[in-house]
Amino acid sequence: MSEILHVTWRITPLHPPRPRRHCGSCKTITFFISSGRFRTNAQKKRLDIWLIYRCAVCDGTWNMPIVERCPVARIAPEQLQCFMRNDPATAARHAFDLSVLGRHSDQIDHDVAATVERHVEDGSFAAAAHLEICIALNLPCRLRLDGLLARELGVTRSALLKALDTGAITLASRKALRASAFDGQRIRIDLSQATRCGIDPDALRASAT
Ligand SMILES: [Zn+2]
């Protein structure tokens, strides 16, 4: 019988982040959406690869550089195949690469819509005194922890703060509640105290089943 019920929340953002840029076609500053497709160009044994984006206003194209003037021999054939056939996992990896996107945009719209899949690691809710939630991000995304917990536990952000202050919720730091959730982050919830802070026991049970 386990006192701590471990549950993993596996989070998958529904859309890649959208960089804001000037559109050469409609002459507005607007967001661009990844098409999930690549454009490749080979010249004199050198290769350029771009991820194709579309303007949210006019559907105009912006190609984000992935590989520039790279000797063809330096790219593994399997990797090249992934670009040639618009492999969805490869497109997602590049579309979610925030450090590269940041070089091409002064503002990135992080769509916070995400799915949360729950996996109970061991034990049962009825026997548990504590719930430990482990965050697993399938792709990098900026999802504020307080918003995520409030939505998944069906409580207000002020109830979460109260739970943190009274020790019903334990985090590595108080600031973590207002920061983005990160891969491997752990949130410990004292189940009896959480109920006293106004967190609905049914919502807690639902979050761990
Ligand atoms: Zn446009």
C-alpha cells in the first residue's frame, strides 16, 4: 500500500508556437503558422532546407531556414529523407524549437491549448495520503503551472496560492507556480489538507485516474 500516489501528466501542445513577423505579401506584422512541410534546394553539392510557414492573414509564405549552404555529404541520408518526405516528427521538432524561432521573431505566440494524458504509476487513490504529479512535456511549450493546475484540478488560482501557503501543495519554489511547467517537474499534494483548502476531492481523484 503506497502512501504517495504517483501520477504522470503527459502534456502535448495542440499547435506549434507561432512567430510574429512582417509579411512581405500583405505588408502587415502578423503571426505565421507552420505548414509542417519543408522546402529543399541543392546547388553544387550544397543544400538549403527551410520549414515553410504561412501568413495568418494572407496565406503568404515565409521559409524559415533550417540548413543553409550545407555540404550534402554532411547530412545523413536518413535525415535528408525525413526532410524530403515532410516527416511530421521532424517538422514538429523544428516548429517547436523556440531558440531558433526566437532568432526570426520578436514575439512568439505560445498557443496554450494542450492535451493532458494521465498515467497512474502505482497505488490507488483511496490508499494515498499524498498525490505526486510529475509533468512530462512531449514537446517544449510554455504553459503556466498555475493555469494548468487550476484547469486540471478545477480550482481558482487564489485557492492554489492558499494551498501552497498552507503546505497542501509543495513545489520546489513559490515562484514556480507562476512560471512555465517544465519536463520532469514534480508537484506534491497533501490530499487531506488540499480538501481543507477548498480543492474538490473528486477533482483530485479525477486528476489521478
Ligand atoms: Zn500576409
